[in-house]
Amino acid sequence: MKLTSINELEELRRVISSKDPDKPCIAVCGGPGCLAKQCLNVRDAFINEVSARGLSGKVDIKTTGCHGYCELGPIALIYPQGIFYQRLAVDDVAEVIEETIVNENILNRLLYTDEKTRKPIKNGNDIPFYNKQMQLILGNNSRIDPHSPEDYLAVGGYTALAKVLGSMKPENVIGEVKKSGLRGRGGGGFPTGRKWESTRNTQDDIKYVICNADEGDPGAFMDRSILEGNPHSVLEGMIICAYAIGSNEGYVYVRNEYPLAVSNIKTAIKQARELGLLGEDILGSGFTFDVKVNRGGGAFICGESTALMASLEGKPGEPRAKYIHTSDKGLWDKPSNLNNVETFANIPLIINKGAEWYAGIGTESSKGTKVFSLVGKINNTGLVEVPMGMRLREIIYDIGGGIPGGKAFKAVQTGGPSGGCIPESLIDLPVDYDRLMEAGSMMGSGGMIVMDEDTCMVDVANYFTHFLQEESCGKCVPCREGLFQMGGILTRITEGRGRMEDLALIKDLAGMLGDASLCGLGKTAANPVLSTLKYFEDEYLAHISDGKCPAGVCKNLITYGINPGNCTGCGLCLKKCPAGAITGERKQPHTLNTGNCIKCGICYDVCRFSAVVKE
Amino acid sequence: MPGNTQKPNGNMVTFLLNGAEVQADPNWSLLEAIQFYGIDIPTLCHNEGLTPYGVCRLCVVEIENGTRAKLVISCMHPVTGGLKVRTHSNRVIKTRKMIMELLIARCPGSKKLQDMASRLELKEVRFEPLNDDCILCGLCVRMCDEQMAARAIGFAGRGADRYITTPFDINSEECRKCGACMYICPVCELRCQGPQAETTLCSGCINTEPVCAQNFDDAMCFMVPCLSCVKGPDDVK
Ligand SMILES: Cc1cc2nc3c(=O)[nH]c(=O)nc-3n(C[C@H](O)[C@H](O)[C@H](O)COP(=O)(O)O)c2cc1C
Ligand code: SF4
Ligand code: SF4
Ligand code: FES
């Protein structure tokens, strides 16, 4: 059905919303984490069970986007009560239908149990992981089926578009976005309203709106989850942007490794066209805009704005100098406005609730919420959305549940591969664009990798430097040659061949990278090494002057041995050692021959008496 | 030193160059304006006859707008009124030297690079020499495309594995063996691997008289007179 006016849209919304609000609905999370835990089998079991009991049509079953708490997958929310069931298996399904849907009983064993009170928690919103969050962007993921525009309309979807087309001039839209204080969520944190304004002010018949869904950071899946779980919200943001800047054509550049995101956004585009929300004369307003999807090869550098546009043009994905802004000459030399997925997803919210409401969330310089992907040495791995300005401690301990295995927190790396590592002493840092920058890191697109005491910071710097070296396009000398040499120096230090002069050389290289590189990759590439050198210089020194790796990570710098006092002579290590480096009689203390040891650490892991020591 | 001999036309803009108020044609690049005023700054990937590519970053200068100063590459930055430009600030010199140090480490055998390094007063290279034969300045690629209209060579690979090659790494039909790439290359003294390699770019060594390659098994280049071949032109039998 094609809607030809705003009234028709509101009429449709009224029809959809008048459905029975008490009809049971099981929303099974279909996000990346749950998918990996076979959630689709659980969903299918629900569908089969419901139809076997003749309940088809009486219970809705939805596959939704990511709910965030990946650690507990497969997850399902049971509406209307909002019951949160976790770690579901196919075997649980019959009981859930019988007890919870038919008899309206709660199955305590499937609920989340609070760590502190040891009490089961019924409602998802009361779980500590969720109740400190502010899920303005992700919240609808657990309510809507991404394939259903009706679901999106039911939660207020496209009201912002109707408001914009019906009652706002493009200048007012831009004014509102400017006033909201929204800054780009893709990395640079550039004020979105200002970007829109400069693209609007460039005169041209053709302008482009581009959505950056390249998301090349390892371990990050914020944009993927928004695009998979709520594609219409991104689309709505893009249409509003197009109206504001005067564009009729748009692109979503999404990496090929995200097949579900590709297919969900494509479906959403098709549905929006059928509903008259995309295409010619949108909702009878006379405004025309359409969107194409372009699949990127998944190179990290293709997320950079000019490289992305080159790639869209079918050229190699390499950056170019940006002295002429893409708002003047971008894609095919036409004025282009590029924003990140999450940036676009914020737009409907700002229009609906108003810039002032939005600007009331967050800190002086950073407004609204930010989605982070919390990974590494953390109990609750997953996606979290918090208001800007929340302290790292709250994110890591209150939401993330702290460090597993009773280990000590050491550092958190924010901002993706070229972010910096923030030490324990700064754990109360409020997370916003500027405070992270001051601390030598950055917001980036919202990666957060937590590290515990067993992490060697030189090894971390070495890892990220090599990642960036491999992902560099190699076009400009500072980044290509600079990162190559930087990687060599760091490897040398982790192998115990470092020299004191290396520290000065690292700083010289870092300064040059930041000053002279062509694009953002090279400009920020020294963050991991500079921040670790700043906060963990003693570890560098231990590697260089003492030939020791304090965290016991760098192979060349550790030796394994057996403490005869603790060894019971059980022989387990002897049996497991792949190098035959351990000898000894049963029930007698064993010996480890360092010369043969290949430092695989197996003996250390298998010994039950802590007799194997590592120094 | 390359100079800018273009006549400025019409509406000039005024900006500060090393403290002096100067005027320049707004269609010029900053580099052109700087050269117009006779100031020498190093360039490597730049050539007047080719489209600027902006990758060696040796032509950096410091510009100030408002309270913030930053480095930009002059070969691609436009001249705009009110700019404050410094061509030899400490930050600029330090950056150029560091870049030069990296280039020398990559291709220590290049006479051109060595000369530039000595002009920058680079005294020490703190990296192991890699003895490579290309700094990926892209001059050859642009020469081949823009002046020879052959498009026989291009870039392949990424990051540190980037290299110059022909399509599919085999002898290219498009290549007319004109040798223009070798002519413009700043490190080509060590570039050619001889005629045997499938990937050889120009095969000039088979085309010249006397045929270098027949006389020297270890011929490394085909330029006449031969510049760096192990034995030298006098040894030709
Ligand atoms: C190496 C590199 C990779 C980037 N990758 C991404 C990415 O995957 N997704 C993204 O949205 N922005 C990425 N960016 C930032 C973009 O260049 C651009 O700033 C952003 O998409 C603009 O949108 P925003 O203003 O909404 O943040 C990357 C930047 C660099 C330098
Ligand atoms: S900074 Fe790195 S990634 Fe960016 S253009 Fe230069 S070589 Fe390519
Ligand atoms: S072969 Fe020579 S001209 Fe071509 S990119 Fe390499 S250094 Fe530059
Ligand atoms: S001459 Fe300007 S970057 Fe090479």
C-alpha cells in the first residue's frame, strides 16, 4: 500500500496500534551473539510448539535484533509482562509455552539471578546490566521485528519524518540538529548539524547522503546491531537528512561480512518504497529521495570518508587529501554528506522529542547516548548504551559486572584499534569525546576492550600497531613506512631486543605520524603506543633494561620452571609437554629442562598444585 | 630547484608567508605560491607535469588558522586569503627529517634521496637499511597514465605490501616499452631486475644497442649511459 499523505500514515499507525496490547509475544533475540548460540533453533522450536498446541495466531513469535546482553544468549523477552528469559535451550521451549504463556507462571530457573542478592529477576529492565543503561537507540531492538515496518510504526516510527515533511523547513531541521549538540558517532565526533549545514549551503543539483556502515574495528558490532535490529530507524534518519540538505539520492555502504545487515536494510528500503516513504513524492510532500545499498569488501580503511567514496565510485579504497571538503566535492565530485549508522539513528529521536530534551542528556560537549561494545576481560560481554559522561567505572563494574576470575583491572582500550589504553588511575573518567581525547584515547566508534592484570601493555601496543600496519592502505609514506618501523621496534622490545634509544625513536615516529599522515588512520595510529608508553612506561623499561615481561606474556622474556616444594610428582605436566622438556620419577619432584622448553605454557595451565612457575 | 614561472592572473589573494605579506593567484597550490617567491622546500612525489598525488609528505608546511597550527602538504593545499604559512618551522623541519629518515631506510641506494637527505641535514638513520627499490611515490604510474596514455602500470597490495606492477603481474600489452617510468623514477638506479623477469616494466635493456643484457648477466638497468650497472658502460666489450 502506498501512502500518499501524512494523514494516511497516521491512519495506518492507528490501525496497527489498535491491536490487542495484551496478546502474548515472544521476542527471541537474533543478534550476532545469540545467533552464535543457536538461537534460531530455539525460535523454530517456539514456532513449532505454538502451532502444535493450536496457539498459532494467539501468540506472536518475533526474531529481533540484538538485545545487548550477549553473554546470556539465547535470550527471549516475553510480552506483555516483559519477562526476561536467558540461556534458553530447545528443551526449555515446551515448558515456557505451557507455564508462562498458557498458565502465566514464571519459570525462575530461566530468569537471571542477581549476583549480589542471589534472587531471580523477572523483568529485563531490573537487571543491573540494563537498569544503568539508557537505551534510546537500542531499546526498540527488543520490541520490533526488523522485517516488519508495522512494528516500527507501532513504536512511533516515521513520526519524525512526518513532522519534518509536514511542518518543518530544511533550515529548521538543521537548526534543531545543531541545537541538539549531536556529534558524529563514527569516529571523528564532528558536529552533525554543522556538517549538514555546509552540505546544504553548497549549491548543486545533485547531492548525496551516505550512511557509513563499514564498521571495520575488530570486536565492534554496534552499527551492525542497529542495522540488523532496527533498519527503518537508520533509513528515517537518512531521509530526514536528505530533506534537510536537499538531496535526492543516498547510499548505504555496508560491509559484505554483514549479510544479515545487508539483507535487512535492503528489505527495509523495499518496504519503505512500497509504503511511499522512499521514492518520488514521499507522503505527498513533493520531496523525492531514494537509497541504494553498496556492499564494501570489508577493508578497515574503506570506513574513512574519502576512501569510502572512492570505493563507492568503483575505485581502490584509498583516502585523498581533504583540503576540499566532501561537503563541497565528495562522491563523484558532488556535495556529499556522510554519517555513521548510529548518528542517523539518533535523528528521529531528536526531531520527535526536541533538541532541548536531547541536549539535556550527556555532558557539556557530548550529548545524548553512546552505544559501546564491551568486550575483553569482562563478565558481561555485549552491547551497552549509556548517556555520555558516564564514568568508566560504572560501565565496567556496574554494567559490565567487573573482571572475571577475580583478576585485577589493568586498562581499558577505547575507540577501536587506534584508540588509547586508559589505566586504572583514570577509571573514574567520564566518557565523553573530549575527556577521552585528553586522556590520550578517543571515542572512536565505541569499541571498549577491557584488559586484566595478565595483559602485557607492550604486547597490546604491538598488536594494535601491527593491525593498523596491515590495514593501512600504504598510500602515504608516514603511515606506511612509519607503522612498518614502529611495528618492528615494538616487536623487538617484546622479544627482549629493545634498546633505550627506542623510546625516543617511538616518540619521534609518533609525532610524525600524527602530523604528516594523509588520513585519520595514520594520524591516530600512534595512540596505542603513546598511551601505553605514557601510563605503563615501567613495563617498557622492564622489557628493555631488565629483560622481563612483568605480565608474563612475552614468550622470549619468560622462563618456566618447577618449584620442587609444590611438585607432587603427579606426572601430568610430563605427559602433556609437547617438547619433552620435563623429566622426573613418579611421586618425585619433576624438573623442567629450560633448554628444550618451547614456552607453550601447557605445564603451567595443567598443574593442579601451582608447582609450575613462570618468571 | 623547480620554480614557478607561471604568470599570476587577475584576482590575487593576500597571505602571510614566513611573516611577509605576499600575494598569489588563488588557483595555485600553496607549493606553487611558495616556489613563486623563491623559497626552496623539498618535494618528491610532485612533478609539474603530473597531477598532484600528495603521498611523500615532504612538502609539509605549517599553517595557522585562529589559535590552532597544523601541518598540511603544500602541493595540494589551495592558496586562500589570510593564511599564515611557515615553510621552515621547527615542527616542519622535524617532520621532514623523520620522513626522510624512513625513506632512506627503505631505499638507501637512491642518489636522489641521499642528496635530499643531505640538504635536510639528516645525519643519522636509526633504522636498518632495507635496500628496497621503490618508495611508491607513484610518479611512474602517473607518468605512464597521464603523459604516455598507456596505463600499463599501477599499484597493487596494501600497507607495507604495496607495490608497483602491471595488471595481473605479467608483461603488459599496454606497455610500449617507452621507458618513461624509468626516466622519472627517483630510485630507479636500483629498480630494474633485468630482462628475465616476467614483471620487468620496460625491457629497455633488450632494445638498446649494444644490448646490455647480452653482455652482463647481472645487468641491473638499461639506461644509456648505464647509471648503476655493476660494471659500468666502459666495460662493454
Ligand atoms: C581508518 C578509518 C576508519 C573509519 N571507519 C569508520 C567506520 O567503520 N564507520 C564509520 O561510521 N566511520 C568510520 N570512520 C570515520 C569516517 O571517516 C567519518 O568520519 C564518519 O563516517 C562520519 O560520520 P559521523 O560524522 O556520523 O561520525 C573511519 C575513519 C578512519 C580514519
Ligand atoms: S595515513 Fe595510512 S591509511 Fe591513510 S592514506 Fe596514508 S597510508 Fe593510507
Ligand atoms: S618505481 Fe620509482 S617512480 Fe614508480 S613509484 Fe616506485 S619510486 Fe616512484
Ligand atoms: S610533494 Fe607534496 S606530498 Fe609529495
